[in-house]
Amino acid sequence: MGDIWEWLISFFLLIALVGIIVYQLVCLADLEFDYINPYDSAARINYVVLPEFIVQGVLCVFYLFTGHWFMAILCLPYMYYNFQLYSKRQHLVDVTEIFNLLNWEKKKRLFKLAYIILNLFLTIFWMIYSALDDYED
């Protein structure tokens, strides 16, 4: 029964990551269609970048502590990418360059979203597998 709780916690952490990334994409889309000015869009995106990195780090450490090695290894490239962005000080969106980098920022977040959704599907699979395995015992 403990395995199901572990998968549920990771499921909700992944849903939080999906929500943060979708929020960033919505802010970029609003900027693209001129519903919001660049300063507000950059401020909104920059406000949630660090929580995204923290949630991703917590998720990877959670997988390590619970012994789900495959999922922990699968989370490492995304965490390394976030670490590289943070160490190079490229993790925040620049207000003056946001229009020039709009397509790149959207592509970057779409790749992050696809990666997180892959992790989400794997988590759902393992959660169902654990529930059925507990049911058989």
C-alpha cells in the first residue's frame, strides 16, 4: 500500500509541474497575441521559474529516497538542464529580449511539457501496476 502513496505523491508533484509550465506557456501566448505587455509577462514567468526548479528537484530526490531508480534516472537530464540554466543565469526571462526569443522560449517550454507528460504517463502506469499488485496479494 505504501507504493501507491509514493506514486500518488509523485503524480501530484508532476501535475504541479505541468500546471507551472502551462502557466508559462499561457503567459507567452498572451504576449504573442498582445494581450499583456512584456514587463508583466516576464514578471509572471520569472515568478514561477524557481518554484518549477524546486519542485523538479524535490521530485527527483523523492524518487531516489523511495527507491524508484528508473524514474530518478529519467528525471536527472531535466534536473541537470535546470541546474545549467540556473548556474549560467539564463533561467529568467529578460524583458528587453522577450520578443526576440519568444519562439525559443515557447519551444523550450513545450519540450519541458512533453518530458513531464512522459514522466506523468509512466507514473500513472506504475501507480496502476502497484494497485493491481497490492490487490492480488
